[in-house]
Amino acid sequence: MADEGVDHHDLDVVAIGSPLLDLIEMTTDEQLARVGLDKGTMTLIDLATANAVQELMGAPRCVSGGSVANTTAGIAELGGRAGFVGAVADDEIGRTYSENLTAAGVEFEPHYSESAAGDGLGTGRCVVLITGDADRTMGTYLGAASTLSPEGVSTSFVARASVVLLEGYLWDVPAAKEAMRHAAATAHASEGSVALSLSDPFCVQRHQREFLDLLIDDVDILLGNEEEVTMLFGASSYPGAVSAAEETGLLVVMTRGAQGATVLTARGPEEIPPAAVERVIDTTGAGDLFAAGFLFGLTHGMGPEASTRLGGLCAAEVISHTGARPEADLKALAAGAGLLAG
């Protein structure tokens, strides 16, 4: 971790990701089959497909989202200081998105792309279809988010962060890769750390080699679920994934759903039990809010194990209802669990 005493780190985390308006609705397996999305995954879709899916939806709930943007909102909810960088169009959805994220306590530096407006891309969106088994399927139209470039990432803004969080999903966008490499170099030059969220198994499948290369010099902290981490290292089992992750020497945390999470510490792997949740309603945002608790903990003097417990607590809250934003007071929940001072 970076030196927490460095004065210019007045933000705990700055995340680089895709600003997406989430359109969330409950659905059935039959309706899911009609829209042609693979259940339980994130699929990139074009504008025509996005519009077609939206036409089949009834009255979706709309929330400003995007994976690591949800993480920054969770950090702010815990009382932390978070910033977000992403590309939006100068349209009504983009302005609404900015207002919503700022209202959540996040310092947002939007990159307004002239080409996005000219090409009619519009601000990105993500249709989130939730089935009765609490699984969530996402169709993502990146829109303006696909225009993020190194010029859209402020060096001075990124340098303010103790941790810079990179969103794996953005690796699908060539220009955004360079923007994130620029952010990682800026973070290290300013004595910050870099975290990578693997985002999705299909994302790992598409970019396995590049992600592995990033682990050599660019990344200090790796976050992913068991399937993603196992796939990243080409392992055939959970123990194999843990062993391969240990060899990297990085701080790696692997979420395992109902089995909790595993964090690799200086003493070796530590298995952390899950936080209690009465009923799982929607897994949307579980990884995002886990990352919020985990990174908040790391940037506030908590060790890897306690940070993992806090991440699990935040994830448990968000899966108890629909949507990827917390509805309960995360700070109060964490204080009640003895993880934060009241």
C-alpha cells in the first residue's frame, strides 16, 4: 500500500470505469431467453439490441451505475472519499448520471467526448434482468463510455488517490486500455497503489493474457470472484487458483459467494466466512460493494482480513434487495459489526 501519510492523497480511491445508466427489472427465464442474453453474464450489445430489450421491459428502475462507479458510491456511503472518471455524452442522461453520482458523495470528473455527441452514441446504459433465483443477466451498451482516452483521464485527479481502481470491463475498449495504463503509471508515480477488478468471467476470457501482463508491473491489488480468478490463472480448481495467485506476490482477494471470501496475506491464504443475509434477492452489485468495503478498509488502516470482512458485509447488504446501491446505512452496519467505530 501507498504511504497513507502522503499529503496529496486526499481521495481514498479514484476509479476509472464505464458510466452506465442501469435499467433494472425482475424477469423470468422464459423472458430472458426471448432477449437472447446468456444468463448470469454480462454481454456487450449494440444500440439496436439495447433498444429492443428496453421495449420488452415494463417499467425498469433507473440508477446511475457502472461497476466501479457503484464501488465509489459505496465508499462514500461508508464515509470515505472517492472519485470517478468516465466518459459520458453531453445529453440528458449524461447530465442526470453526473448529478446522481455527485449526490451520492462521489467526486466525478466526466469526460465529454465531442465524437460521442456527433456520432449519436449517447451516454451508456446497462439492462439488468433479475430472475427469481436472484441471478442477474446484463446487456451493456457502452455508448459514450467507449470513447474514454488517456486525454480524458486527469493526471492531477488520479494523483490524489491512495488507490486507483481499474475496471476490467473497460478492457473491451482499445483507447480505454491506454487510459487505464496512463492512470496506473500516474498512481505509481504519486506513490499510490493500483487495484484491478476482473469484472466478469467472459471479460477475463477475452483478455486473459493482457490481465496477466498487467499483474507483473501495473497492479498491486487484484479483486475477483472464484470463477474469474480461476480462469485468469488457467487453474482447474479453487486450491490451484489460490496457489497461482500466491505466486504473484500481490494482495489478492477472491469472493466465493455463500462460502465467503479468501484473501492472500503475508501469512498465507485466509478464508473469511460470509456475512449473514436473510434472503438473497439480487446479486447485482455484490462484487462492486465488496470492493467498496475492502478498499475502504485498506485505505483506513484496516488489515486485509478485516477489510475482507467489511467487503463481505457491504456485499451482503446489497444482495438483500434489487439494485447495486446500498439501501441501509453501511457505516452503521459496519459499526454494529464491530468493524468501524460508531
